[in-house]
Amino acid sequence: MCGLFTGYSVSTPASLSPPLGRTAARDRRDAQVAHRSQHGSFPRGGTQEFCLQGPTPRGHTTLATLVILHREGRSRRRSRQRLRFQPVRSEGMVGAFAHWVVLAPPCAERSPPCRLIKSRPRRRGDRLLNACSRSPGLPLAPFRLLSMQRKDTFLHGFQPSFQHFATQAIHVGQEPEQWSSLAVVPPISMSTTFKQGAPGRHSGFEYSRSGNPTRNCLEKAVAALDGAKYSLAFASGLAATMTITHLLKSGDQIICMDDVYGGTNRYFRKVAAEFGLKISFVDCSNTKLLEAAITPETKLVWIETPTNPVLKMTDIEACAHTVHKHGDIILVVDNTFMSAYFQRPLALGADICMYSATKYMNGHSDVVMGLVSLNSDTLHEKLRFLQNSIGAVPSPLDCYLCNRGLKTLQVRMEKHFENGMAVAQFLESHPLVDRVIYPGLPSHPQHELAKRQCTGCPGMITFYIKGSLKHSETFLKNLKLFTLAESLGGYESLAELPAIMTHASVPKSDRDILGISDTLIRLSVGLEDKIDLVEDLDQALKAAVSFIILACHSPNANHN
């Protein structure tokens, strides 16, 4: 039975389980233990995948000695654990799973010795050990089923990944039985209208703006990934923002995080304010400032965490506590940077979680879309009505592409984290870089909050290059793998200068306060080989250094 060694439990799809039966020797049977890891080496931290194979009578327990190989660098060590296994079954969200539950280690007098027989590796990276044991017929020791999360997912001290994430992304809302063709991949339903069985009696869809089968599949999947009851798709992130603000009326106040996406800032300042909404920009990462800004007219608080572009973190749980004690105020968290894989705002007290799905959720830079997830029946009913009434809905093709992007969200985000950390560490050690802002680095002022609130970090990095605007421009022009472009979250690496690109519409006085200077550069680290990315940044920084040297030796240089 293949599975993950997760401290004290093993999980495997039932379809992979070998048939249960009796062995020739009733008091002995073999259990093959295969340690596996990627690329033929063992993961750090002493946690390995392994397999339990061999016939086991249903309901019986197996007493075995596991030999666990630990590898750290060139050193190896071996540890033995006497563990008791029991096969059980439980129903998961998608199909049935069979578990080997490891019971508490038995007492020494109850533990008959096991002899270990080494065998040759079957494939690269595998270490096979036969642990022979007898069926004990002994009273079971007390046990508890621990988390099925692998220990090596606690990367850099962050929270463990959400359970069943990849499984839900692939299967929820995608059931072939909903299609007459039993298609495994949900088809693209381009029809704008749907046949009704009788006047006013439809089978769930009537007009594509009101509802579409392809969009329905996407919304179900996103809701599952966010741990939400509902999800709604919109034509863009700003379309989702606009629809949410239509929950308010003239005279209501919106408190918005001071450092947000430039398009959000522009919409609140120049559009929402024109319709009579009062807009206040506050550093919501400081709950005292947030508390002071709340008035009887406050109806909505809008935060990003991390913020765009200076990557400031906000304690969502503390913010929710501050907001909700004042009554019926809606807390919205723009989760675009973190994606559903690294952060779940609804579980931390937010009322609405929204995304520009154009970014990480889709991940391929070929879709413009917004997503909203929530649990409130009342808010969902209102937003669903507004979605249909305003009509800012995505096309079926965009829904199909975004739904496809979700299938690789977990593996993409893990790679973004790996590459982002490598790039951030390189930049932090470079003499031409003044400061690096990345929540995954211990140097980030809210690093501990990020570890407590998130399961990892995306590939978004902000840093200050030494020099002036000319040095920033020289650096950006000399990049070869990183593309000078707006947006983020795709498989390709992008670089931009927020002060004159994504945040040019933010008043300069506000940019100065927030630290969005001419030397602030934002990177969206993609999925390329991290060595190539670091080399590209290195050569571009050297080009900027050359510019500094040339500028200093220029006859027109000011040496005062």
C-alpha cells in the first residue's frame, strides 16, 4: 500500500491497495517498506515516503519494525521504530481511502523481535526492507490518528499545507456524471441560452449570463479550495471589486488598506467616491489605527495581505476581531498574492475572499478574471443577484482555462515558493541591493506573522536598488529572462517599476509615504530554473553597477 509516512499515519487510495487475504504461514507475513523521495534522495528532516505491501487479514493488526533512513548532506543515519499498524477505512470528500493507522508503540514484552532482510533497490531512490512479523492477537494499545500532513511540508517554518488541496482542485465540481458524454474534462459550454422543458421550467440553466455549466464547474472548485460554501466568478478582479461595493449605498464608508493594488486605489478614489461612498485609506496592519478609523458609517473594510507592492502583512484574525465587534461591517481580503494554496482568509474570520484570478489562480497569463468566495447565505444571495444584474461575468472559455489552471495550482505555488526564496536570498546578499522585502525571509518585519498565518509565500519580491531611477531603468532594460511587464503570477518571470507602472495613478505624496520610490522594483518570480533566474538578475545588476561607474566618471558628473 503506497502512502506517506506522516508521523503516525499512512494514507493511500483504496484502488492502490493490494487484495487482502491470508499468507501461507498464518503467523508470519511480509511487509515491504520502501523509502522514496524525489530525484533519488531523501527529503530533509527525516521524513520519507514509504509503502506497505503484502496481504493482511481484514481487521487484524501488524507489528513491525520500520527502519527509517535519514539523510542530511553526506551523512546518513538509521533509526528503528517498533510500530503497530491497523488497516481501517474512512470516507473522504472524493472517494474512499484506506488508512494504515499506526498505534502507540507497544510495551517491550508485547513486541516479538523482527528480523530485517535487505533487498536490492527496485528503482532509483528506493530502499526496500522486508520487515517480517507475526499477527499479534494482543490487546490494541491506545491510539490516535494524527495529521496526514507530511512533516517536510513545514517548509521554512510555515504552516502545513491544507489537506486534500490537490485532490479537491482536480476533482471537485468536475464529476463526469454531470455530462451526458461522461467527459472527464468539463466541456466548454459556449451556448448563450438553454432549452426549457416548459415555460418557466429550466433544468438549472436558462441564459449564460445568469449561469453557465463551465462557470459552474470553476466556481465549485474554487469554493472547495477556499474552504468556502460559495464562489462566484467575474470578468476581472476589478469587476469583482465593483460588484462588492454595490452592496453599499451612498454615504457608507469604505476603509481600505493604504498599500493596495494601484487599480483598486484608483477605483476607490476616482469611481466609488463619485457615487457618494466615503473612502479612507488606513494602515490596517495596525489594529489601533484601524479601530480609530471605524465610524458608524463604516460598512466595509478592504485589506490585502501581503500588500501590493511593499508586501506588508496584516493579521487577518486580529483585523476580523476589530471589525466585527463594531457590528455589521464586511471584511474583504484580497488574496491575489497568496492564492488559495498559501492562505485561507475565510478560516481566519474574513467575510469575503476575492482574487484577481488573472494572477496565480489561473497562472498562465492568458485569462482576465475575478473570483469571490464566501460563506454567508445572505451575502451570497446579494452578490449572485448583482453578478447577474450587472453582468460582469467571464466567458466560458476563460472559465475553462482558469479551471484548468487550478489543477496545477499546488505544484506551481510550491515551485514559486522555492524560486522566490532562492531569488530573495540572492538579492539580500548583493551589494547593489539596498533592501529586500519578502515575507519568507527572517529579515521581513512580519515574518513570524507570515509563518503563523500562511502555508508558504508566493514568488512576489520587492527590493530597493541602490542609486536612482536611471539605475532602476538600466537594471530592468538588461534583464533577459525576466520580462519587463505589468501583472504577476504567471509561469514566466516578470519585473516592473511600480512608481511609473502599476502604481503611477497613486498620488506621489502617498507613494512617498508608502515607500514606492523610483528605486523600488517588484519581481514576479516564475517557474524557470532558479539558477538561471539568479544569473539573469546578477548580470542585470552588474550592468547597473557599470552604469554607476560610468556616471561617476562622466565629465558632466556633479562631484560637489
